[in-house]
Amino acid sequence: MQHSPTGALLFQIIFLVAIFLMFYFLIIRPQKKERERHRKFLESLRKGDRVVTSSGIWGTVVDIGDRTITLKVDANTKITFTKEAIIAYQPDYKKKEEEKKN
């Protein structure tokens, strides 16, 4: 009994579609959501927010430009970073809006 070449081709197409769907739901979609969350986080930053950079530097936002953010990291030290380098608020920092809600 011989198998139809059409059946084998159909199986391969279904297999490739299944692999793509797994790849999309396990890798592409979560990364897209994370990029969107990070973009919203960067848009919400204001002067005075205490943040952490991707290199582990803790500082307070003193200036926000189109593509850069300047942090005050010590009494007389300010460092300018690209916005993408800011990854999170400092762990013990609560934004003023969050404090008002509580």
C-alpha cells in the first residue's frame, strides 16, 4: 500500500504551522508584551522617580529628554543614560500616585 504524496505534503505543512504557532506563543508574543510594558514604564517616568539601570546603577531622575535620561547618583554626580537603560523603579520606591491610593 502506497501513501499519497499529497498526504505527506499536507502533514509537513501542518507540522510547520504548528511549529510556528508554538514559536509565536512561547517566544514572540511574550517578548512583544514585555517591550510594550517597558515602553509604558519609560513614558510614565517623571523627575524625582528613583530608578535602577540595566547596569545596576541606582539614581534619581533629574532630567528627561527625547532619547536620554539624566540620573543623580550622588550629591554632586549626574550621569546621562539612554532611556532603554532604565529597567525598573528601585525596589523600595513607591510612586506618589500609589501612595495616595493606599
